[in-house]
Amino acid sequence: MDLQNESDIRGIAIDTKEYQANLTVSSIREIVAGIINWLQKSENKDRLTIGVGRDSRLSGPELKEAFIEELNDCGADVYDFGLATTPALFMSTQFSQFACDAGIMLTASHLPYYYNGVKIFSQNGGAEKEDITYILSHTEKKVGPSVGKVIEADLLSVYAKDLVEKIRTASEKNTEMPLAGFKIIVDAGNGAGGFFTKKVLQPLGADTSGSQFLEPDGNFPNHIPNPDNKEAMKSIQTAVLENKADLGVIFDTDVDRSAVVTKSGDVLNRNNLIAVLSRIILTEHPGTSIVTNSPTSGHLKEFIEALGGKQVRYISGYRNVINKALELNRTGVDTQLAIETSGHAAFKENYFLDDGAYVIAKILMLLPKLQAEGKTLESLITDLKQPLETQEVRFKLEAENYRTLGEKVIRDIAAIDISGWQVDPENEEGIRFYLTQPYGQGWFLLRMSLHEPLLVLQVENDEKGYIVPILEQIHQFLCQYPEVNQEKLLPLIEEPL
């Protein structure tokens, strides 16, 4: 089965004109056998208890039923959590009333409707890449001594209540409703995050009128449920301004990522969200390190260091940044936060679980204090300098062995000799250059896409008018490699921004 996607399983679950389904009921049965074999390697138990949940995808109900049926046939007891979120499924292994040996979430995050996937958690955390490899290669079925049982349970209410109590405890108002007087709207993108309004915000006293797209709908009719998508962010910005809200919250489909929009309509995602969370965590843990992925602004590093912290730029992939943070802590380097520009954020205090709802909880804990001091969320990052120009370009690699091609391009560009371009030695993914005159003041990063046959270029500059000359130089360099498709770059050079 060609279904591995790093530390997740993903595939086509619904036939389309272009794609034939490969994540089917039949393949689910093999995946279940692999999960049972994987768990029994480490669990010395006669009978396993496994929680299963799904997001709003159209294929979710059918795949969930197949999952549960096969788990039962293998002798496992199952909690059927129905509609759930990825972070909640991990917490089903920690909450004493469930104490699941594993939590299984059926989701493909923000991918199109015809995709689905499987995220797997044990009581020790998320499955790693090598665990998924084991699961997909050990699919021999072991029938249990007796058929397992199924218990339907409401996981989201338990998970939400835990968040509510944490926010109340952290609030300086010492009240059941620390968000009374705040208007906070949620955009769930028709994913699984609609629960946050009634089960978290309203019990804390917030007015949630104006919230949108809360009903689960696997067609995703309004916008892609993705905080890293411009259309999605424009939608929540508009809603915040039209409803005169104090805060807007947006989740991805399975709520492991989020972003916020402030009262003034400013977007806090990517570098800005990292900066807000860095200030919060450095106030609580002075001097801590913060792991990010590589495509972060040079100004973010300066911002974190000015607060007394240290940024560790690492390779992309939410499991990669989390694992780097775990490694640093094991070596005695206090590291409280691992976060990607995509919105995946994991706190040491929260099991290093990438949890979009917990990110929002950390911000909500702070809101009453900021209001009492006459401050805004934007005030937390007034010291974060913003680049004047940014540009991202993706180059399709049209070679059968595309990774070899991409890695060669990255190696070769390291030897380029252009005045004002200097290789950044503190970089662990692709290649990063500092830019100085005659190319303004900034940087660019060229790296392989984590999952697709692409080279990804990101450029930032603090001076206007330098992006196009930089792109022209990169275009000339890439002309040596005819299998690197430059169709996305050429219009930017021919029609300058």
C-alpha cells in the first residue's frame, strides 16, 4: 500500500475523474491489522482498548465503521467517538475515563474532499515515520480470542471541559466566566472545530454570535479549512470586522492547527503567531528555546533573542520540530515550544501535542489581562519587524527521481558567486542565503517540499524593488536544469510586482 505520508497515512478515499481510490474499506482492514501488531509489540495486554474518531469528511463514516468492525474482530474494545478532533484523540489516551491504549483519527487535514487518512497515537505520543512503516508492512491479521465490544462516547465534551478549566485556572479574573464582555467568533471551515463555540467559548462567557461555517460538511463548500490559506483568512478577517468582534479564531479540518484575527482585522498566523506564542511562553519560562521550521523570517530570530530566548530553526514537518524539541529537552536544553509557520504548535506543558485549540486557549488565558492593562494582542509583537516584500515560488520537478534532482540543485546553488549573496550556516533544510546590497536587505530559502515533487523558494526583503532582480538571478541559474519547471516563476519576472 502506497499510503505513507511521513508520520501519517493518507490516500484517495473517493474515486474522482482524475484519481482512483486507494484508501478503501479493504485497505483499512490491512491498516487495522498493522496497528494491532504495532501495539502488541509494546503493550503486554490480553485486550486492547482503542478510541476511534473522524473529522467531517464524506468518506469518514464508512471508513470509521470498517475500522471499528475490524478492530473488534481482532479482539480490541473500541470507543466510538464519532465526530472528533486530532488532539482530542490523543487525549483519549490520557483521560482516565477512557485510558485508551491508542487513539485513531480519520482525517486528511486540509486536503481536498476526496482524501482521507489515519493519524495514530499511543499513550506515549504520536506515531513516528518508522512506526507507520512498520504498520503498513506488518498487515498479517491476528484474530482475537473473542470479539471486542463497542462503546459510543462523547470525547469532545470531555476534551472541551478540560480546556475550559485550564483557561479559568489561568485567568486573573478568578471567575467562572473570564471572557464575559468579549465577542469572539469562530470559523470552523465546516470541519470538526465548531464545538469550540458552544463547548469552550460560551461556558467562559464569550459572545460567539457571527461565528461561521460551524456545521460539519465534507464538501467544504465555503473555503478550504486551512489557516495557511489566503481565501480562508480573508473570510475570517471580513467576519471579524463586520461583526465588530474582539477576536476571530479559525481552525483547520481536524483542529490541530489554528490562527487568529485581531479586533482591528490583523492576521496572526505564520511568523506573527509564532511571535505572539513566543512572548507568552518566554514570560512563563524565561530563557527557553523555541523550535521552528526553517522558512521563518530573519526578524523572528531577532524578536525571540531580544526577549531572552533562543530560536532553533529546524527542518519542516510538524513531527520533525516536535522531535527536535524533545531531543533538546533530553539533553538538558529547556525547550517549551515547537511550532511551524503552517500553524502546527506544540507546548511542553501539553504533551508536545500539536493542538490548534490549545494554542487558542493560551491566547484566551491572556485576553482579560491585556484588556485590564489597556493593551491589545498586536501590542505583543510591536517589536517584530515586518519585511517590506515577500514572495513564494514552487518549482515542479519533472524527473522520475525528483528528489535526486532537487538535492543536486540545492548543492549546486551553494557554490553560486553573486555579490550580496552569502550562505547562512545556521540552516538545516535546503539552502538559505543572506541578502545584502546590491540586493537589498533580506534572505531567501530554497528547499525540497516535504511531500511533493517540488522545490520551494521563499524570499523576503526589507527594501522595495529587489525581489524581481533576485528572481531573475535564480531563473538564470535554474535554466541549467530543464527538468525544473519554471512556469510559476516566469510571470513574476515578466510582470514585476
